[in-house]
Amino acid sequence: MMTTQFFTTLDGVQIAYRMDGSDDKPVLMLANSIATSMNMWDDQMNELTKYFRVLRYDYRGHGDSDTPDGPYSFDRLGRDVMELLHTLHIGRVHFLGLSLGGVVGQWLAIYAPELIDRLILSNTSSYLGPAEQWQGLINAVLEPGNLPAFADTFINNWFPKHMVDSSSDITKVFHEMVLATRPQGIAGSWAAIRDMDMRRTASLISNPTLVISGQYDTVTLPSHGELIAKTVSGAKLVLLPSVHLSNIEYQDDFLRIVLEFLQVK
């Protein structure tokens, strides 16, 4: 496996990324949930690299990437991906985004569809308003000492009760991932979500699209996935009996659905 590498965006932010798998395979790009790092996909890498050269990265404010001040936007988060692909001389990728990554995927398919082959939008939404609720969260997460409480909230929102109550190894890993995320990175990304509304523009997506929703997801409701699937022409919708991180909770089913959609033989 390759080690983490870095590139610098046009606005001077250093972004961490890594490529795994043989360079003779098509590229699959992964984008993760807020308050996690590219390591969110570690347990799926053995299977995915059988078929793809997998490109992962850390959002600004997350993982090993820089943390610029101020609110972020999906215009900027999307351009981070565009600039990374340009830097690596990669013209086209399959794109799998979960949660925040799914919104980045929508933005790319709307504004830079030539970069995307097949698009997978997992446990995500095209709108998570109203804006006022996000502003309150932004203010709270930036208060010193509040991150541990937010980490507990994230874990409770991401995993089923039995996994949380058992303090499983996987929930501990994700809890540590949240605590390692800078509050400004979370706040900046929440600002992007606060200002986001792709309910109409998602109709411009023309790439083959798969939407994966979690039946028990309270963050991005099943109805949010249904709306995306109805809005994007020809999109396929799959409902898993999961909470929010369906790639973790139902890994085998998740991988099977993803690989079938990407037409792995």
C-alpha cells in the first residue's frame, strides 16, 4: 500500500490523499463522512483493490489535511477533488461518496460530469435545512471543550444501539477519529451543509447513479435518498437495514451492491 501523500490546492491548502491498488485498474475515488478521515474505508480496501485503483483523501479540516479558518462551501470542496484529479493526471473516475462525500459527489456530477463515470451516493441528502439548526451546531462545536460531547453524538447517530452499547472496537476507532478532527474542520463543513440545496440541480446529473440509503438512518433519512433517486434520471435506489455508516454495519452487502453497480465481473 502507498503511504499518505499531499498536494496543495489553488487556495493554498494542503490536502492528504493516498492511492492503493494496481495502476492498470480503473480508478475508484472514495469520499467519507464528516468528522472522519480516509481511514473510514480501511476495512473495505482489500476487496475494492481487487478491482480498482482506489483514491482516498481527507477533506480540508479533516485527517492529515490542513484546516483553514472560516466557512467552507461545496464549490470549494468540489474543487478540491477537481484539483486533486488534475494534479494526478486522472481524467475520469468512478466516485463513491458517503454522507458529506455524497454531497461532494452530487456537486461533481452537476458541475464537472466529465470527471465522473459511475456515481454512488450513500447515506446522503440533497438538502439538510433549515440553516438555523446548522448555525447553532457550528457555534457550539467551536466552543472549547465541546468536541467530546459531539463525538458521542456522532457515534450514536452513526451506529445501531447494540454496537454503541457494546463499545465495540469499530465504534472506538470512529470515536477516536472524531476526536482527532479539528472543530474548525467540522464547523467549516457544517457551513457548507447549511448553505447547500441541490434538490433542483440534482436533476442535471446524467451519470449512471446508484443511491444507497439506510432504513434506520436518522441523519440522512431514507426519504432523502428516495428524493435523490427520483430527481436523478435513471438512478437506482437500494435500501439497507442500516443506520448511517452502511459501509461498516453491512459491509458485505454494501460491497456486493457497489461492485455489482460498477459492473465488476
